[in-house]
Amino acid sequence: MKKITALLVCIVLLLSCSSDDDYGLESTQFVYAEQQWTLVKMTGSFQNSETTGSEMEWQEYYTFSPEGTFVKSRTVDEVVYEATGSFEVIEFDNDPNHYLELTYQTGNTLVGNCTGDDKELLMYRNSTMISSLWMACDGPGLDYQLTKN
């Protein structure tokens, strides 16, 4: 009986020593906590076309839930637009970066992507910054900062 107990204790210790952050960035928190990410910087394709704060063309944030859903809210000229959908953390072969893949169920006009479908990719920059990949096809560069955890 002591050997079984000792074996169970060893297994528990080994499992508890595994990395808390499998993605290298605290990304696993998306599974367990509601988070809000607010747009803090927009960058255009021209040099010196960066805007921040109230100078940006619109204000925007994502709220990610522990259930794997999100709400995207964009305010343009005091009009609020919302979109909803689901998300998952993904990674690609031979790419050290990690991404959030959003699949829109409503509000598809807010999708920022290069493909014209209902999916959007956000890339982790660090544990408090994510960026849209829309700029890869002449969309604006959009950087979001973690504002609520």
C-alpha cells in the first residue's frame, strides 16, 4: 500500500512540475479567465501613419470568455457595432508564434482578415499584447493590450 501511495505522490509531483505556460506566453489563461483586450495602436501602410488613443479611426476591444467565446465591440463616430463568435489558441508548424483563431458567428462586417471569410487571426506579441494579422494584406496594423484579466 505504501508503494502505491508513493507512486501516486510521484505522479502528482511530476504533473505539477510541468510548465504552467505551454505556449510560452500565459495564453492558457484564455481557457480559465475572462479577458478584455483593447485596441491601443493603429498603423497604416505609409511611414509615420501610426495613431493611438482618441486619434484612431475607431475604438475597439475584444472580450474573451472561459467558454471559448468572444465579443468584439467597435465604436465609430459614437455608433457601437458588435460581433460574436468562438476562438481557440493555435500554432503552426515551424512557427514559434502562437495565435488566436476567431470564428465569427455574428457581425461579420467587423472581421479583419485577408481571406474574406468568417475567420480572423490575432498573434501573441507577449503576455499583454496581441496584434491583428490584417496588415499582411493592406489592412491596418492593429495592436491590442490586455486591459482586464
